[in-house]
Amino acid sequence: MSTTQPIKDRSSLDTFKNYYLVQKPNPRNYTLIVFGLNTALRISDILQMTWNDVYNERAASMRGHLEVREGKTGKTNIIALNDTLCSALLVYKDHAFSGCAYDACRCLFPSCKRKELPLSRYQAFRIIKEAAAFAGLPTHVSPHSLRKTFGYHAWKQGIPPALLMDIYNHSSYKITKRYLCIEQDERDEVYRNIIL
């Protein structure tokens, strides 16, 4: 199967997620991965974010929710920012604005070459592929894997697929089911663990 896959193994996921934190420190790249894993947004929507979307300058704190008008569907999605993501964003904010004034309109994930422009989708792909290669993940990991990984782990923790369908703004359960990448080994686990 050559479609984008979620990262199912928790140990591999931790290695992947922490690559830009430990092995090759880069606050922007680390936060990009954490952001994708914890919001389940498409990479195109993530790359359009500004600091104003996540940080409340008046309150000097991270926002509690992120409001996104999804590019693909045109639907508005409201996402709670969890503690892991807020912590990563605060550390990244200190790094991003060290030596310069805070700018709410600045791209959250700017290009290295042109700071006024967001990171390109291609560069985001390269960032994720590098971390995936380090973690020994299959070649089918891409920015969309972050979105699928969120759903897979939510489903494994017992979140109903209907709620995931709503979170993803999918038009059908069939699409959400495909996102979860449920394979025979997960089906086998159900049969082995349900003892009546």
C-alpha cells in the first residue's frame, strides 16, 4: 500500500516527534510536527497560521482555542489547544522573537529564506520525511500522516469514529474509516480480546 499512513507505534511516534527537539534541535520544525499531531489539520491550513491565531498578545498567553476556516472544505473548525502544543508554542515563540519585537501577523511557520512567507508544502514534506527516516518509519509518511496519526490514536483511546468524522469535517464515515487505516491486526485484536 503506497498511501500515506498514520504512525501507529507509540515508541516510533515519540522518536519521530522528538527528532527536532533532541537529535537536530530546531524549534520551528519540532513545533510544526507537534502542531500537526495535536490539531489534525491539513498541512495547507497549518502553514497559513500566524502568531495571532495561537497567541493572545493582550493576555500574554496562548489562546485556548484555534479557529480555522479550512481551505479544502471552507468549513470553520474550532480546536482546543492542549498543554503539549501550548508548551511547544511558548518555547518556539521565545526562540522566534529572540532579539526582535513580537509580530502577531508573522507566519507561524516561516520560510528560512523569506521570513515574510510561510514554509512551503515541499519543505514541510522534507522536514517530516527527515524525522520519519530517523525514526525508521516506512516511506509512506508525509505531512498528512500527522492528521491521520491524530485520528488513529484517538480511535485507539476509544474516541467514537462518529466524533472523529466531525473533527475531520468528513462528509462520510467511509472516508473517516479509511483515515484510521484499520488493518487486519487491529481486527484480530478485537476478536482476541472480546471473550463472552
